[in-house]
Amino acid sequence: MKLENLREETESALYGLTADDSLKYRILQKAAQTPAETTKKGFHPFPVLCSVLAVLLLLTVALNHVRPLTPVEPGEMTVFAAGGKEEGSTSVFSSISASDIVSMELTSVGKLESSEKCAQLLSMLQQESFPAADEKWDNDEYLIISTSDGQSVKYPVNEPYFLDNTCWECQSFFDLFRNSIGK
Amino acid sequence: MSQQPEITDRSSSSLSFDQLYELYATDVLRVSYYYLGNREMAEDVTQDVFVKLIMNKPFLEQGREKAWLLKVALNRCRDLWRSSWIKKVVLGHPGFECFPAPDEIGQITDRHSLAEAVSLLKPEFKEVVLLFYYQGFTVTEISDMLQIAEGTVSSRLSRAREKLQKELKGDEQQ
């Protein structure tokens, strides 16, 4: 069997199957009729508008069901993780050394300036890794980690939490963070 | 028909409808026939493809006209194939009928076993085999036409070759 012969064999097997003038005539006739039919149908904006609105409504309901559109209070978040995107540095979350940290800041909670407590929290986050989910959403929450070399790295706190293809989960990270800074 | 439609308005291809029909309509018809195993349906697909060409005046790159025509034809075949599943289940797949040259009638049985075996492949394998071996497109071009990864094209080709080999060996043994 030589598949390379398929062209040649097809030419022979389907010799009589050719696009002839009658098919061409059919095509031209059909093409000539098509615009007239389209014009007859016309454009009706109302049903189109209704369809678009219905789709938008369904999407809103579906999205609201998956994730409430109202901002989630940080304290109510059930899981935590940092990262996914980095700004201002090439450092990755998992590679930050706990001993280098000077401060950590959660945008909606405040700043923790105890190196020791920062190290504890970071170590906990770095240890709790889970397989990454496929999607993530930004919620305008950031964890800003400042290190002793004067650099700050800003990690978006996402849902579900993402960094380097792993997730970090901590049920009460926000509470812990709040307690750590005495709020 | 005195009025020939112009299809080159928005296209960089310099070929007219007549030229495109002359050059590629038979290929579109035969690929569709391979896919559907039914002459009438293959003619309908060819009609749809060329009507779409006239009506939509798509952007056709120079030298990529046939790729566009076959891509639209295969999409249409796939739609028809899916929509006619009841017919397939109830009536079975129509056989591959040869349309030989008048002087070859009576000598077709053994000579066209490869074409027949290809026509019996599953659609996803048939598409890549037809585009690669029959129409001479490269793996990259097929990947672009079918919107699948090049690796997928290669693996489908490889699996199709295995299937054809088995099929044709089985025929030889019988």
C-alpha cells in the first residue's frame, strides 16, 4: 500500500466525478437568489436586542452564582494564596527566603513589620501547596512582601490562589494576619 | 449567465470565480465525496462553498485559495455528518462508489482498494489523509486549516496509516 499513490488512484477512481457546468450554473443561480431572500427577511433589531439582553442576564446570574459580584470582605475569605502575577520583580513566591523578610502587607488589612511573625506566616503559606485550579480572579487584594535588600514584591491574592502552578490555601490567613498586627 | 459575480473586490487573490471554479471545484467535490460517500451531498457542499465564496467575498491570500475552499468544504461536511447521524445509524455508511473513466469500467475492483479504504476511515483521520496525501498540503498548512496542533495532525496521520495498513492487509489475506 502506498498512500503517496492516493492522488493518482483517486483521479482514476473518481474520474467521472467532476464539477461540471451544470453545478456551476446551480451555484450561480443560488448566489443570485440568496441576496433577495436575505432582503425579504430583513433585519429586526428587537428580537436581536432581546436575545442579547437575555444572554447578558443569564451570564450575570451564572457569574453571581459562581462568585458573588459584590466584593468579598477579606475576613470572610475561606482560602488564601498569593502570587500568580508579579509586579516589579522577577522573584517568585516560593523562592523567597523567610529570613530575608522585613515586612508583609495585605492591602485591605495593614502592614506587619515583625520579621519573625512574617517568617512564620510565609513559611506556612509556602508549605501549604495544592494543585492549581484552571482559573483565577483578581480581587484587588495584594500581599506586598518587602525584603532586606530593599525590594518589594507585590503578589495578587487571587481566587483560587495561584503561584507557579501551585496553590496556597490557608483558611484563616486574614485572621492570622490581623491578629499578628494586633487589629 | 451573462453576469459573472466579482469575487476579487476585497481579496488579494487575483483569481476570478470562473478560474477558482475551474481549478478547484473538482477537488472540493471529490474531497466532499470522500467524506460523505454520497454524490448529491458532495455536490451540495460544493455548491455551498462556492456560494459562500461569491456572497461573502472573503479575504483570499494569493496561493491559499484552495486551502480556504477545502477548509470551508470540510467544515460543511462535518456539519452534515453530525446532523445526519440518524441516517448513518439507520442506513449505515454509504459505500464508496467509483466513477471510472469509460475505458476503465470493469477493471476497478482491485485497483481502487486504497481509495475505498480511505473513504472508510473515521472523519478525523480521513480529513488529514485527504489533505496530506491527496491534496498535498503540509502538516503546518493542515494544522492551520483544521485549527488543530501540528502534533495532532502528525499523530492522526500516523494512526490513519496504521489503520489503513491493517485494513488493506486484511483485504489481501481474504
